[in-house]
Amino acid sequence: MLDFDTFLDVVNHTPLVAVDLVLVRGGHEVLLGLRNNRPAQGFWFVPGGRILKNERRWLCPRTMWCWATCCT
């Protein structure tokens, strides 16, 4: 695991891969979450997140689907 300063350096110098999921119900409702933590505290977001090194690609959508269906 990287220490926080090294992580910030990596973020500033490399592209990060992320996956976001937009769930629409009935053609007009969209699943959103409200951020509790800084720095984006109080902002709305769609479920998703960055993909970690060596993370299985098939696991990411499954994890987001479980999060989205459990939180609705």
C-alpha cells in the first residue's frame, strides 16, 4: 500500500481508471448518492470508483451492482 503523499504524487502524474454506473428507473429517476466525506462532502455522485491494480475486471461491475441494488 502506498503512503498518502506517494499516492497523491501518483494521482497527479498518471491517469486513473474508474468505472461509474448510471442506473435509470422508469426513464426519469436516477440513482445518486450524497458524499459524506471531504473534499467532495455534500455533493451528489453516481455509484462507481477507481479500479485498483490487479483488481479483476469482472468484479468491479458486480460490486457496483450489489451496492446499487442494496441501497435503493
